[in-house]
Amino acid sequence: MQVAQLIKYDAKNPIIKLTTVPAKPVGDHDLLVETKVAAVNPLDNLVAHGDLKLVVPYKLPQTLGNEFVGIVKQTGAAVQKFQPGDRVYARTPLDNMGAFAEEIVINEQAVAKVPDYLTDEEAAAVPLTALTAMQAFDLLDAKAGQTLFISGGSGSFGAMAIPLAVARGLKVITTGSPARKAALLDMGVSQFIDYRTEDYTKLVKDVDLVIDTLGGEEVFKQLGILKQGGRIVSLRAMPNQTFAKRMGLDWGKQILFGLAAAKIERQAKKKQQHYDFVFVTANGPQLAQASEILAQSQVRPALGNRYSLDQVKEAMADVAHSHSRGKVLIKF
């Protein structure tokens, strides 16, 4: 089968080649899936640039791709919930990345069935974002009735996270583009703030929870609107020691990440706030739960440019330079 493999890490010009490799054996709990569409994410560029070697040190060559939709071709002997012909999607496991391939062998616990209302292209854009939201909620220990601030709610993350948060009983406050105000309010947002004309730090205070999608100095601004003892999870700021322990990283890396996030955690400690970092992992049952909620609200992700498998480098450049407003896709 044809795959797009990372041959050499490089911060500016990673070497990625289209090559042919033999199919992996299908284990008892595995599915062999024919890939229909894969999504391209900033995560793929982080991997190729070597930015994640401390967290996931892949041995090269490594097939790229973290998110896909496809059709089950074969099931392992112990698989009971899936059968050939099922349409499935997933965020690939960290130790089995490889969505930029004509076929993928993946453990059944990583995948979920695709809701009927989604096209293949739309489905490919869902798993990574939906699971990020679900896992952020878990880290926040989010409970019904609490107030949640999400920065940049009009982006692709907000489109998934907001309906999932509302279904969880959270009161959502978000910033965004005025063009998306009506759509966000329809999703159940309790308070919308126009980021172009309004300053959320002056309009919001004492929220229970925050999901940071911006990183940098915005993290400290969001600590300012978080209540005493509140919790914040970041998608973009520095990983911390708690994250390193959760990922099973060695003691040296735990110390390193602890130092990296020390400034944020010192600020949080002043008001007994809790800071954490989320790095999304594969979870089929959790994706299935999110799928049910998204189907009820008929959420459809925004889609960007489409590429073929031999255009993976161009697709990754598209993502790196934000040429597309929606999710960039690889079509098979």
C-alpha cells in the first residue's frame, strides 16, 4: 500500500516521501480499515518538525497522519463491535500514527462508528477536535452548572467543543468573530464577546473553568478571569509536570516540563488555581459518546482545501500557513 512517510525531522524542511510498504498483520483486537479521507492538522507539522520528540520519539521512517475516516475491510478474531463494511473514524494512537496511508491497521478501542449525517470529508475533521474537548472536560473535572470560558470559540475547536460543553450542562462564554455570533448563540453559548471590539478581561470574571486555545500571554489574562480555586486547561501553552507524569514520561522529562510551565503555575498558585495541558489521545468509546451528542445538534465542521496522497507536503504547508479556513483534507 502507498503511504506518506517522514524520513527526516527538520524544523523548516522535513523530508517526507510517498512510498510503498507491506500491510501490517491484523491482530485479534484490530481492524483493517481502507482509508477514505485523512485530515491534516498542526499536530502533523509539529511531529515532522521534531517538536514532539520529547513526548513521542518516533523511530523513522514513520507514516504520518493522526485523523481519518474509512471503511472496515477485515476484523480481528476477538472483535465483536465492528464488522466489514462499517464506516469508522479515529484519532490514531500515539504509538500507531499512520492516517496518511491507503490502509491502516488499528486497535478497535481507538475507533468509533461515524454518525450517518456526516459525509466522509466532514467525518475526517471530527475525531481530533472532539476528543480534545472531551479530554479537556475530564481534566477540568467539569460539572453541570459551572461556567466555562473558551477563547476563540468561532474556530474549529469551538465548533466541536461548544455543543459538547452545552450538552454537559456547562454555561459557555466565548470570544469570536462577529460573523459567527448567531451560530454560536444557536449552539447554546451563554455570552458572546466580539474579540475585535471588546476586551474579555473587562467583561468576564470569576469563571469556574477555562479552556485556552491561544497560548502565550493570553494564558495569564485567562488566569485573571478565573475564580479562586478554578481550573484551566491549555491546548497551546507549555506542558507541565502533571502532563508529563500522565503521559508516563521519565523523571528527567517531568522535571523539564515542570520548569517549562513554572511561570504559569506560579501565577496560578496565587489564587489556588489549577493549570494543566491537554495532548489528545485515541479513545474510541469517548469518541462514540461525542458522536451521539454531535449527531443530535447536527454539527458540521468547516472544510478547507483538498489534496491527494502525493500532495501531503503541500497539504501540511497549507496548514502551517493557514491558507484554508477549514480542515485541510487528504482524499484517497
